[in-house]
Amino acid sequence: MRRYCATTLLLSAVLLTAGAAHAQTSPPSLAVLGVEPVDVPEALAQQLTDALRQRAAATSGIHAVAGKDLIEIKGVFGCDTESPTCMAQAGKTLGADKLLYGTIKKSGRNVVVGLKLLDVRSAGVERAISETVSKRELAAGSVNNTAARLFAKLVPVEAKPTVTITSDPSNAAVAVDGQAMGRTPVTLRDLSPGSHTVAISLRGHETAMRTIELRPGASHELAVTLEAVQPPPIAVVPPTEPTTPATPPPVAIAPRPGEGPSPSHPGRTAKYIALGSLIGGVAAGAVAIYTWRTYSDLSSSAHKQLMLVQSENPKADQSFFHKPTCTPPAGLTGSPALNQYKQDCSSGEGYAAATTALWVVAGALATGSVVAYVIGDRQAAKARETKSTARLIRETLRVEPVISTVGGGLRASFEF
């Protein structure tokens, strides 16, 4: 009897230890109840709720459970004041370790998003944020990035990026950093943030190589068009013609002095140089326009990211935001927006310098083109003048023999 009791107690202890170890190693479960609209359209709150739930499902390190609507939960459990104790009771019913919920309120032309992360076991709010965002950031094309940013501030788990790769034609093999990842279309959710090399290949088409920069928690899209491989040209052998008796070469007749084609073309070389310089100047100007447009896009992106950094650091020295540089002060909080700002700012400076250099090259080539053309035109005019003088001398010069009883000689005369 004692042996049986000891065995039972030992087995219970093992089961309790295993259960505790499983509870420690298993990821925490999270239920996103969503946000409650206050003086804003319900559709705007629903879009943000759906984006937060998608981010929770795509984040490694947590287990997302299906969450009920926040208004429904408050009505069922009577949590009108969002009391942590009442909300924790709702979380236990859902089988979640943590709850994410909040409100979205109108604030002028913008909205204020307030979110809370509640620990169900301790019935306490772990984190709470309140951020003013524009309605444009909650639109269909931007709400996923906004939700990822807000989610990363609440949940202390690094959210992995998501990238969707498509190709035309489809069913192309995808390899990321040399590792096969399936065939297009494909959505990858396990890549780490940072730079990755993507190779997309399909039989009979050129392989497309792309480098993509993945931001933590952000959604990316990569679409490529695969060019078909052109077959090599087929060599055509001309038919053999019948052999004919060789004909004697024509006898070359030397032209008279002053006749025949001119051995040179004065001014033509300079004009060719002028044409080449003009083409080079136009090409440099076209590339300068492209680099300027790229600089303008990077400048707009850097300004937007700087505004996000300013909103995240309201207590920082504001002098940097009035006269920003590509090297932020050390006191700013590191975030994806700050890293993106530094990258866009550095790239923008490079494109600005390239644009200035290209405009200088284009101007120099255009000036050289004009100078070369003027020189060529002067050379041609001088050659025409010299040829006209020689022809005039040849036509007016008269040479006649003179014979007399005393002797003989030649007499030369000019007509003018």
C-alpha cells in the first residue's frame, strides 16, 4: 500500500513538472479583440482590427487565437469601463494568455489610436500606447505597415517581414540567397529582416535576379516579367554559282589634274566630333533627369520617415528636425522609421551628387559640340576658298612660245 502511494505521488510530480515545462516552453497565446470606433467610421476601425490580427498570425514566437469583437466581449461580460479584472475574465474564456484591444478616436483631420496589451493571468495592463496617425495611413494600401508598427511597440517579439513574389509567366522557381523557396506565386513569411538576393528562373526564359530589402513586420511585393530566351540565328550558306571565265581587270585611267574625287574632306572630322559630343550631352542629360527624379522620391520618403521619428521622440531635441542631416543624434530611439530615414537620406545625397555631375558633363559636351562644329565649318570654308583661288589662277594663266630669228622662249600672262 505504501509502495503504491509512493508510486502515485512520484507519477503526479512527474506530470506536474512536465506540464510546467510545457507551459514555459510553449509560446504565449494572444487574442486580438480589435479597436472600438469613437466618432470615426466603423469600416476604418475594422480595417485596423483585421490588419492587427493578420500581423499576430504572421508573428513567430506567439500563438494567435481567434478573438471576439471588442464591443461584443464588453457587452457579454459587462466590461463597460474596460476594467482589467473584467477583461482578464473574458481572456480566460477565450483561452488566451494576453489580450490586445483599444480605441480609435477622431482628432481633427487625423485619428488617435490607443492600444493596450493585457496579461490575463495577472489581470494587469503590460503595455499601452497612444499614437496620432493620418487617415491615409489606415487606407487599404498602408494599413498593414501601420498595424505592424503599432504591433511591434506592444508585443515584445520581433515581427518577421512578409514578401509575396509573382512572375509573368507564373510557375517559375524561386530561390532566396541560394535556397529554393517554391514556385510563383508564393508568399514567404520566415525570412529575416535585411537584404536578400532573389533568383526567379523558368525554362526557356532569362533568369531574373533581384535584391530586396525587407523591413521588420512589413509586407513587401516583388513582381517580375521573365524575358524569353532568343534562339541563335541560323547560318544561311549562299548557293554556289557556276564558275565563269575570269575577265581581265579594267584599265585604270588616270584623271586629269584637278579632276576626280577630293582625297580629303576638310571639316568633316570636326563635325563628326560635334555630332558625337551632342549625342553624349543628350544622354548625360537624360540620365541626370532620371537621377534627379530618384533623388526627389528618396527625399519625400526620408521626410515621411523623419515625421514618424519625430512622433516617436516628442521629448528629443527638436533642432535636429528643423535642420535634419543624415546622421541623427544619439538620443533618438532606434526604430524601423529611423533606419529607413538614414538609408533614404544617404541614398538621396548620392543621387543628388550624381545629378550635379551629370548636368556638368552634359553642359561640357554641349559646349564642345558647338565649338567642334564651328571649327569644322571654318575648315570647310577655308578649303573652298583655297580651291576657288587655284581654279582662278589655272583659268587666267596663259603660257605661249615665242620664236624669232634671234632665238626663242616662253611668254606667260595673267588675265584679270
